[in-house]
Amino acid sequence: MKRAEIISQLNAIFEDIIDEGPISLSDANTVNDVDGWDSLTNVQLIVAIEKSMNIRFTSEEIQAWKNVGEMIDCILTK
Amino acid sequence: MDFQLNDCFKQQFVVTPKVYKHFQECSNDRNPLHTDEDFARAKGFPEKVMYGNILNAFISYFIGECLPTKDVIIHSQEIAFKNPVYLNETLDFEAHVSGIYDAVNAIEFKYKFIKPDGKIAAKGLIQIGVLK
């Protein structure tokens, strides 16, 4: 999967889970940049990403992400 | 975690008059489909239809009381009602672990409620978190 495809899928997942309108993620985005992205929605987002992409993360991987770009880097390794 | 993929859990639930009455008081829903036999018959049902959301209360009991751990919290719950439930019906409830998400300590269950005639009353998904 290419980076642009992943971003597109992530946008759709974030919009579905957060449900506060269109979302256009970029590599630099963090939790603080996306309204509605909090610790509770983060669990739903991770589950949705894992289900949608048929991958699994580890808690260490998730805790290491500093921004969306690092999340995508991790997805690309799966 | 205390769960393995495809672990299956079974319970039986009965929509007793007490359950019906207490749910009615809790919800304050007195729609005639649930309270008026004549109205329900006029709409094509053999008797008054039980509140579908009583089944959500049964799910609450299942998650809160019937799992191998009490360290749980419900994240989300989806239900699709397939066939009406009537007073005093016994429902067989079956849930199996359909997803394990270790990174966020979340478990997903697929479940169904089965009526005495074998038809599905409702089915859906539950996602819980396992509290550390």
C-alpha cells in the first residue's frame, strides 16, 4: 500500500470514528491538531485501523508515535 | 488478557414481567406497541412487543457479570433487531470473541439472541476494554 492510499484510508477512518466533519490528515498532525481525537477515540481509531487494514500494532509501537507520519511509517512496515 | 479468539460464551435470558415492568419504568417508554395488546395486534403482532433495548440491558449484565474478569468497560455496542420478542420468552444468548486488539486492550464480541423457535431476535457487535 502506498503512503497516499494509507492517508486516504486514515482520513475515512478518522471521519467515521470522530464524526465531526471532514478530516484531512498530514504527516505532522498530532492528537492536539484533530478535534475529537482523545484517549477514548484513540482506542476506537486503533481498533478500526487494525480491522480495516488487517494488521496489528503493539502497544510499544503506538506509544512511540509522535505524529500521523510515524503512524503511517509503522503501517508501511506491516 | 483472559480471552482467546473464538472463545464462546452462552447465557439464557427471560423477558419476565418484572424485567418488562422495570425497563418500562427506567425508560419511560409507553409506546402502545409495547403496552397495548389491541394496538400490537392491529399492527400485525400476536401480542405486545417487548422493548428491544431490554436486550441491551442483558448485554450489560453479560459484560459486567459473566466474563472471566470484572476489569471491563464497554466501548461500543451495536445491535440489529431481527425478530420481535414477546413476554416470557426465553432467549439463548451466544457471544464469541471475534477480535483481540492487544495494543489497546480491547476485545470484540459477535453475539446473537436466539428465540425459542430458533429465529434470531437480535445480533450485533460489542467492543470492550480490559482495564489494567
